[in-house]
Amino acid sequence: MSKKVLILHGLNGSDYPHWQAHLAADLIKENYTVSFPAFPNRDFPKLKQWKEFLKKEIQHFKPQIVVCHSLANILWFHTCEELDITLDKLMLVAPVRKTCEVEAIKEFFPYPIPKNLKSREIIMAASTNDPYMSLEEAVELQQELNIGMKIMENAGHINAQSGFGKLDCALDWIKREEECENSQN
């Protein structure tokens, strides 16, 4: 049975050539079931609206794996403790610092540090030169969340603008457990 992967974009979406669009296509080719919804008002998001959208999507789709980019991480932090779910994997890519000067997303800040991220395995990916979160801030967040972290050299905000049309390590991390499970059967 194929795993269900929910891919959650940040501010302005993650349309092609963003790595999340590539990941969705690559996962489908590998026979995963993928939901890559567009949040309402993605250029001017409302926290309450995005939270309700996420809750409905999780209730309807029932993912085993969730992949967040940027603002979607913050949405997950605001929402996860209200969800009745335990994921197999949660990927948090390029979260943003706790204070934000971007007017369109001010109501998402400050954000909570959840005690339970609702996943058995969690990885956070951060960049050494992300304009929205310094490496020091990323390490601090990683320690507060008590999770593993992959540090990417000079990857900017880990998006299409910083040269990430594909993020093969994301696909590899999602598939890794599958291969282990398959070899044990």
C-alpha cells in the first residue's frame, strides 16, 4: 500500500520550478499518493483560514507523511497539537524566525513551540544563509523542538529563487523508510 504524502507550501505557494512541485511529481512516479493543495489567499494568508483548511485536508486525506516549507512550518506549529494524528514522518524545510517583518504574514507570529509535533520521525532542513532565519536561530529552534537537522550550505531560503528546482534529499529521506520496510518483508 502506498503512503500518503501531504505537501504544504508557504507564502505565495510553491509552484513549478519550486522543489515541492518537483517532489510531488517524483513521489507520484514512485507510486505515493500525494496531496499538494493550494491554500486560500496564498499571497495574503490568514492564520485562522489556513488552520481550518489544514485540519480539513488532514481529516479528508489522512496523510502518513507531511512536508512543510517556510510558512507551512509555522502553520504546523500553530495547528499540530489540535490534530488527532500520528505521522510516520514530518519534514520541516526552511522554517522562519520567531519574529517576522513581512506584513502579509504578521498574524502567524509569534508562533508556539509545540510539545508534540505528531510524528514518529522528524527532520528539519535549514540553510547557512537563509534571509528569514539565521543558522543560530535554526539551531535554537531545532533544540527547542528536540529534533534532527540537516544544514544546507548557502541554500538561501531553499526555494526556486535560491536555485532549488529539485531537492533530491527530500525524496531520498521519504523513501528511505520504505526501502527498509520492503527489505524486511
